[in-house]
Amino acid sequence: MSSEARVSLVDRMRAAWRRVLTLDDSPHSIALGVFIGTLVAYQPIVGFQMIVGAIVCKLIRANVIASLPLAWITNPITIVPIYYITYRLGVVFTGETPITYDDIAALWTAVGELGFLDGIVEGTRMLLGIFWPMVIGGLVIGVVNGALFYVLVRRLVTVYQARSIHSRREAARFTPDEKVSPP
């Protein structure tokens, strides 16, 4: 990846956060939207994260727009390490035995021996064994990161809005309301 592309990506990320911080809503609503977006971003529902985040935001009256960029946390570059961490953490909380590489290799062999439909059933059973620990691990990581983002974003939005109000008041104070004629 060229440095121009990296700068462009950084600029896009910065612009997205600037748009979130400058939304016309209360600091609480914006920060709550970011919290929900973060919480949903760590869930194993790729492709549905924005939709679920938007629905939850609508239900609790959080800012929907603020939740959307957080779904990008899980992307093709980050999805494997994030989901691995959420799975491993979820296994700790659920007490299940972690699935190993040998388990996956055995399933792959079994799919060939079982046939198509039985292989799908067996694969689905293994995926469900992975899914719930990922949900639990994702909730833990999502709540912790979401709470940190909530505090940070609420503070940043409060400061931005206070400065914006102050700037508008200052500009209005120095704007002549009527023409002053020279003496």
C-alpha cells in the first residue's frame, strides 16, 4: 500500500470521526450511538452490524449516524484476530472447551466421509459451538470498549459544541447590527 493510500485512509477515518463529533444532537445521544456501534461491531454478525446497530439506536433513541462507522472495526484485515480474541474470551466465560486446529481438520475429513447433508449438519453444529462464545466474548469486549468510547466521545462532543456556541456568540457580538455613519 502506498503512502498516498495510507494518508487517504487516515484522512477518511479522520473525516468520519469529525462528522460524528459535529453531529447536531446531544453529546449523550451521539456518545450512546458510538457505544452501540462499538458493542455491535464485536458481534459475529458480519454484514448485519450496521443494520442491528441502527435498529438498537432507534429503539433507545441514540444517534444512528454515530453508530455506523464503528461497524468498520471488523473488516477484512481485522476480522480474524478480532473474532479469534472474542472466541477465546467467550470460551473463558462459557466454560466450553476451545475448538482446536485438530477439531477443524477432523471435521473437514468427516465432511468428506459423511456426505453433503450430514457434513452441513456437522459443520453447523461446530459453528454453533463457536458462535455463542464469540457472542459472549464480543459483548465483554464491546461493553468495555464501548464504555471507553462513550466517555471519550461525550467529552469531545461537549467541548466541540461549547466551542462552537462560543464562536457563534463571538461572531454575533462583533457583527454590526446597523450602519454607523461617520462623524
